Amino acid sequence: MVENIPEDIVKDFQFICRLHEQAVCDHDKCREFSENLSELLIRLEDMEFYRLADRIMGILLNCKPKDASHCEKANLVGEMLKEITKELPK
């Protein structure tokens, strides 16, 4: 990834990834994941990290928390998160 992403953003993204692992079967965690990812998107746009913000927006487009049912796109969202994680500084 070309953008020089600050360490606090990377740590927040890692927290969001862990939250997604918990959210697959927990509606409250799913909603928390979506809200945290939305907040991160706003921060990235404010900091002008548009490439990463676009990728986060793609995840949010596939993330639709539902009551009383399993997430249909959990695997897709998980893979999208992994792809971003590979490109972020460790």
C-alpha cells in the first residue's frame, strides 16, 4: 500500500478485524463492527487516505447486520479484511 498509514489507524483496524471474528454469530458485535468500521472510514477520509478509505467503503457495502440470522457475507468481508491487513505495516 502506497499510503503511509499512521500506527493508531493500523491498531484500530486490527481491533476491528478481531471484532469481525467475534461478530459472525453475534448481532451486537456485528453492529459494533459496522459502527467502528464506519468511524474509521470517516477518519481515513478526513486524513485524505482515499485509497484505503475506498477499500473500507467496499467492505461496508457488503456488511449488513441482521437480527436473528447468520451473516451471508461473513467470509467475503473476512477475506477483504485480510487483504487490507497484508498491505498494512506490521
